Amino acid sequence: GIEDIAKEIPLKLFVFDIMYKDGRNLMDLSFKARRQILENTIKEGDVIMLTDYIIAHNAKEIEDYFNECIEKGLEGIIAKDMNAKYIAGARKFAWIKLKRSYKHELQDTIDGVILGYYKGKGKRTQFGVGALLIGCYDTEEDKFKTIAKLGSGLTEEQLKELEKMLEKIKLEKKSPRVDSTIEPDIWVEPKYVIEIAADEITKSPLHTCALKKLGFGLALRFPRLVRFREKIAEESTAEDEIIKMFESQFKREKIK
């Protein structure tokens, strides 16, 4: 019945604005004032919650927050003028929607190896795992090179399961088979493989994938978990294959 489905797929209502309160029309107030009234009105719980927001002072802060939201698997953000009144049926330039483009997604997914993880923060503190350090396999050196930090696409159930899985293969220090300049909170034995979708492969000053072969590292842009794979670590996507995928991006752009 409905109650069973509600338990299986719990819905949440995120509130972002308030138009009326106690019979009073609030639309002539600034968004800043309406937001303050909203925060004083809504009592957050497991079902009804307030949307997160920041007050940005420059374009860089907006870009950083936008990227942070995209990495969480969200569609984008809405930038609002804090001093704007609410105009029904019209956003004009007081509300600007910033959405990520889906047309540049990689044609193929990548199978990556979990090399370590970052402890959960905020709402993810209770799960122990907040994000994963992912690597690809260098068949020539028999080593795993880092290519992504992944925190998107992980459900609460998966985070709980990951904590159990990774707890059993925790290492006190980095495996000698891992080539990384990045230090996660916890290193693990390179064992579990996951399928990853991403927007594109980009140059990276931090990751070690392709660093020795191209002179610069490669990273997955906005990586997202697709599913867990029943593969051994050495069957993950090879570094050479990542390089071919990176180079093919430019060929496709020239064709367009």
C-alpha cells in the first residue's frame, strides 16, 4: 500500500520561499526578508526541510557553489537577488537558473577501483563514508592511479553498505600498488570496482592517471556512481583506455 511505498521511497519537501503568513501578503518584501520569515516559520524534520543556500559576493563563489551542487548529483542552482520582491509568474533577472549541460557526457562509463575514502560530513557523518577516492589500473606498472573523488549517486543504503565493506579492508597507510599525491582520510586495499558515469575527462594538476605518459594528470569531471561491479581490481578500466577516451573527446568536437 501507500504506507509501504512511503517507507521504501521516503519523500522530502524542500521549502525555498514564503508568499503568505497569517493572512499577510509577503510578496512586496525582499527575498532576504522573506527567507528570514521562512526560517522562523518552518520547523525542520525528516520530511519538511529548508533548501540550502549561500550568500555569494562574487562570480567565483557562485561557480564554486554551483560545482559543489553538481558534484552532489543536483541539476543546478538558482541565483536570486536578495533585495528583489516576488513577482508572480515572472522571474526577470531577479532569478537566474544555472543548469549543467548534459550534452558533453562521456559516451562510455568507466570502471574504477576504490582506493580510499573520506569521512562523511554534515548529514553524511552518521554513515562514516562521505566520498570515495577512485583509481584506474596501469597495466604496465601494475599500479592504480587516481582519477576521481566521487560523492555523487550514493544513496544512504549504499553509504551504509560501503562502510561495512571498506571497514574490512582498511589500511594504516597507502598500498604500495597505489600511485597518489592525494591523501584520503582512510586508505583501503584496492579491491572493489564500481561503474562510473561522468561528463568528461579533463586535465588535472592533482590526479596521477596518465601523468607519466602525457605530462599531466587526467580526472573525471562530475563523476557519479552507476552501480557496483563484480570484477577484480585488475579488470577495471585501464589507464591507456582512459587516455584514448580523453583524446577521442577532441576528435568528436572537431567532427561537430
